[in-house]
Amino acid sequence: MRYLTGDDPAQSAAATELFRAADTGKVNLVIPTTVLQEAVYALETFYAGIPETIAPKLASLLSLNGVSCPDARWVLDGIHWYRTKNADFGDALLCAYARHHHCEVSTFDQGLIKKFSEITATELTKTRFK
């Protein structure tokens, strides 16, 4: 987080040093999807970030040498959808996962169904499985 915000001089410098070490092959950094979700939450909540500014930072972070995300195949699509569809990051990740894994999404959220035409999504109702 401090690497992205640069708002604490000491912590930001330490984070930058860590990412430089990854870039030179001294360490390998793994960023789980949950960490990206937490970063988006913090950037939106405490730094007034918006998808147009947050998404490029995440994509750039994952493109650094020595940095990986185990779910990068679909997470990068989620980051793209978060920005281009101005979607909730969690919704964008869910839909990217569903598309890459050929899953159907069941949801009460009609807006999600309309926004993500790239996936198969159905509206969940209380009586659907009776």
C-alpha cells in the first residue's frame, strides 16, 4: 500500500526498496488477490481513489519484474473491467473468475447482470430451487 501511495516517508521508502529488490531478482514478491482487494478498498475509502486512477496502479504493480499474482490470468481482466465498466472491484473479480473458469454467476444484483454481458449470469430468486 505504501508503495502505491507514497504517503509515509519511512514506510514508502522501505516498500520502494522491497520492490527494487524484486526488480533486481533479489526477492520474489507474491501478491495474492485478497491483498489487491484490500488495497482497492483502502485506496477508495481512505484516499478517495476511483477506478480510473487505481486500476493502472494495480496493473503496473503486477507488471513489475519479480512480482507475481497466482491468479493473474483472470485478475488482470478483473482490473480492466473495474476500470472500463466503473464496476465494483469485487464484482469485476467475480465476473473475471467466472469467465476464465466457465462458471455461471447467480446473483440478486440485476446491475451486475447488465454490466457484465461477457459472462453467463442469472438472477437468483427466493423460489428458484423449489
